[in-house]
Amino acid sequence: MDEEGGEAVGKPLQDVTVVDVTANIAGPSVTMILGDLGAEVIKVERPGRGDDARGMGPHIGGESCYFLNINRNKKSVVIDIRTPQGRDLMYRLIEQADVFVENFRYGKAEQLGFGYERLKQLNPSLVYCTISAYGQAGPEREKPGYDGLLQARTGIMTVTGAPGGPSVRAGVSILDQGSALWAAVGVLAALYERRSTGKGQRVTASLFETGLSWVGYHLLAYLATGQEPEKMGAGHAAFAPYDAYPTADEELLIGISNDNLFAKLAAALGKEEWLADERYATNLSRVRHRKELDREIIRILQTRTSAEWLERLSAAGVPCSRVTRIGSLLDDPQVEAVGMLQEVEHPTLGNIRLPRLPVQLSESAVGITSSPPLLGQHTEEVLAERLGLTQEQMERLKEQRIIQTQPETSMAQ
């Protein structure tokens, strides 16, 4: 039954099995998407400490917030894939899988025996997904990379921050999560293609390519003008007024993208004369006279609180928003209305709230059905059900340190 007591609703990928050997943020974000869409995700972790994200602080009751955020709807299986016995177990799992996802350094998958050509022979229908830092070609393909490094490398940091100030990394992992989104799109496309061909294929995505796509309009603007884009803070190079403006108490983001909206803003601020001012009559002229217009807007906005201006401007149809602090989102009525935070029971933490996938389907279920796993929580379950291993066989593998079945104590220090 569904949550409203109707007929049970299936998940789009409920018949898809994913073997996931990724760690950190980008790779696990790919399989988080697939898991939320209903795939059975078998997360293979190394013995001892597992996914590096388990050690990333801050921690809640010994569990990493980073890990909790992107590893729901997965089964944790600990296998030492560097050993012959571990590789054999992996090959048997991969033979049954639909999707394999890895984010090893360039060439490492081949060294371990899990390169695309090897697994393609093992399972011709396998969709093999690689997510990397710099891509699969070029002089930098072997370099290690993380979100901040790639924000710097692709120019994102040069357009982020206050005008005239230092280059700034975006406050969220936009390239880890962005490249994961593209990789998931690629996997879905490959699975769809396989329905007609019966064959799998390789899907690749990288933080570098994602970063280049994010700065696409800046690249085109440079081609058109030959000028490097400048940092705009919360502003927008193409529109004015468009910025976070100080009020009597906080900040208010106002975004005016056309002349009709500017007319509404001018009326709400009691400055209808702006419409006859040649400096402000059109968006192009307002962009040229941005600084003058911003000074006038700030002078007016600082006479009232953000709450007062939000009510007044919203009633006038002016796009605006308070600059919200993260903590207040937890009790935000709009967050509650869209059901963005879902509660799930964790084995050691009890009930926790996690942000769901930001997409919903009208006729299919999408969401969080199982909590992020403890390390090795599902090793016995998966090896018994998928590979038919007996308890005696698994005990021998544990003694040889090929597998790990009991969750380790928290790594938080």
C-alpha cells in the first residue's frame, strides 16, 4: 500500500541492480540517485574503515553527516577486492548486475581487474559508469581532483565572490553533485538504449566537464566580447537590479529580469519616476547604471525590515526572498509542504531526517526507504542471497579477512 492507503506503487528502477565501488561524494551521489529511483544498490566497501566519507566530520552519534546524506537506500558489503578471493566474489556479483559504478583514479580499475573491457566480457549487458576528476582523455586525466580544485580549474571561482574580492569556492559541492547528476542521466540513457539493443555500454562523466558546462554562458560572453567576466557577488551580469540588498535588519534578494518587473518594483518603492529616467528605462540601461540604481535601492530598503519589505514586494509581484539561514530550513513551512525532508530509522541513531531526491513522479514512487547502512551491515545477506554462500563459507572468508560482516565502532574521534 502507498502512504495514502491506495495500491502499492512501484519504483522506476525496482528491477535494476547496481554494484557500487565508489567513495567520497561524487560517485556515491550517482548511486544515491539510482537508489532513490528504486535500484538495489550494493555498496562494496573496503575492510576496516570503508568509504572515506564515513570519516568526514561532523558526526552524529559516531556517523558522518556527509555519509548519511548520500548513502541511503544502499546495502553495505565489505569485500577486500585486492585479493583473488575478493575479486572472484565481485565478478560473481557483477555477472548479475545491471550497472557498475566506479570512481577510481585513471587506470586503477584496470589494475584491480575491474576495467570496462574486462567487465564487458564478463557481462555484455552491463552499463559501466565511470565518474572522475578530469575526464578520460588529455594530459590531466591521471591527476587527483576534488570539488574545490575543479571549481578553481574550470573558472568557477573567478566568477564567485564579492566584486574586487578574492576568488571563492561555492559553499556547496556543486561539481561533485553536478557531475553525479550527469552520470546518472547517462546511466538511465544507457539502460533505456539496452532495452532495444540488449547491450551495455560505458558512461563517463567528470567534474572538469561539468565545471565547463556550468560556465558555458561565461565562455560564450567571452567569445563575444573578449572580456573576462567579473565577480558579481549575489548580482547578475545580465540583469539589474539583481542582488542581495541590506535592509534595516537582514538581507533581501531582489531579482528583476525584465522591464515589467522593474515597473512593479519602482511602484512598490514609491519611485515611479524611475520609469521615465533614461538611466533606468530599460534593462540594458539599468545594467550600465547598476551602481547608481543599487545605491538608491539600498537607501530605501534600509528604512524597513526584511519581513516588511518581503510582504510589501511580494504583494506587488516583485520576485524577492530573505536570505535564509540553514537552520531555519528545518522548520520552514515550504520545506514541510513539499516533503523535502524524509524520516527514516537508522540502526544506531534512531529516526533521522534526510533530504530526499528533488524530483517526484506522479505514477511511480521516488524516495528514501532504507537508512544509510552501517559498515558491512549487509555482507552476509547479499553474499547468501546473491551468491548462495553458506554461513560456514562466510566464516572462513572472515577469518581470512576477505570479507567483513560486523559493523565497526564509530570512527569519530
